[in-house]
Amino acid sequence: MMALRSLLVASAMVFSVAAEAGSTFTLGGYGGYGDASAEQNALASRSMNIGAGFISAGWLWGGTLNTALYGEMRYVGQTTLPDSVSGTNLGGKGYAVGAELTYLIRSFWLAGNYLFASEHNLNLNSTSDEEVKYFDGAGYSVKLGFRLLKNISIFGFYNSLQYRTQKSGNTIIDITNNKLIVKSYGLGGQFDLFE
């Protein structure tokens, strides 16, 4: 009798978890401020603004834990005047992809992203009129969100990306010891679709 009761309780728990599990799909965007610099003072620190749109697809486990693949398109603008940073402008656009883990507690949620690939293409060419891009980038992002409605959330974020390789024209330069570091923080919103 005790074994049967335990089996029924376990079955009910499994059914409850399964009922709250399913695929997830998220669309969103964010904007904010930050800075860009390089290690060893190879590039002077400068103020930046950022805007991005993102998408993720994953699986919700037990109604509280979501694992997902994540990708974003980024636009970064330099607000510091180029003349004050040796005539350089790091404004540009690019992408970042990674994996996301989100923990949901009632109306609040906390998400962490490991961004394992990223690229940043400068808007302006070099002084020798060559296209410049930074790649081989990796980093992380943290978001704290609040669900306004079942499928709509707002959040605050902080992220940091480090680029280890620079390409200018056909020349590839290893900048592992002088990585370009782009950090940002701000606010965003997203729409979540649960299946």
C-alpha cells in the first residue's frame, strides 16, 4: 500500500513537471551605454552606446528552468569624439551567439549567457581605406527581468565581450595580449512564446 502511494505521488510529480515543460522561443531587444578599451592601453577607453536585437530557442524544464541557444545582432556607436582618442572610432555592428540559462521565480527571472562566438565590424575603414573587424570574441551577459504579462518581460542587463583577433584588409593580427573589450549595461524587453 505504501509503495503504491509512493508510486502515485511520483507519477503525479512527473506529470506536473511534464505539463510545465516544453519548447520556448524568445524575441527581444535592448539598448544602453558602456565603454570600449584594450588591455595594456593599446586603445584608449571611450564611451559607447549599444542597441541589439536577439532571438533564442530552447526548452523549459519544470516551469522554472529554461535552457536555450541564443543569438543577437549588435550595433555599437562611439559617443566619445575620435579626436580625443587618437582619431579612432570603434563604432560598428556585428553579432554574438551562445547558450542561455534562465531561472524563473514567479514574475521574476534571472538569465546568464555564455557568448562563445562574436564579431564586430567597424563602420569606418582604416586610414589606408581597409575594412577592419574584430573577431574570435567571447564573453557573457547577465539579465534580471520582470514579467509584465505572461509573454512580455522587461529586464536590465550587463554584458562584456572580448575580441582576440583583428583583421585589417587581408592582414590578421593576434591581439590576445591586447584584447578589445566592449562592456555595456542598460534596459530591454522581450516576448516569450511557450509551447
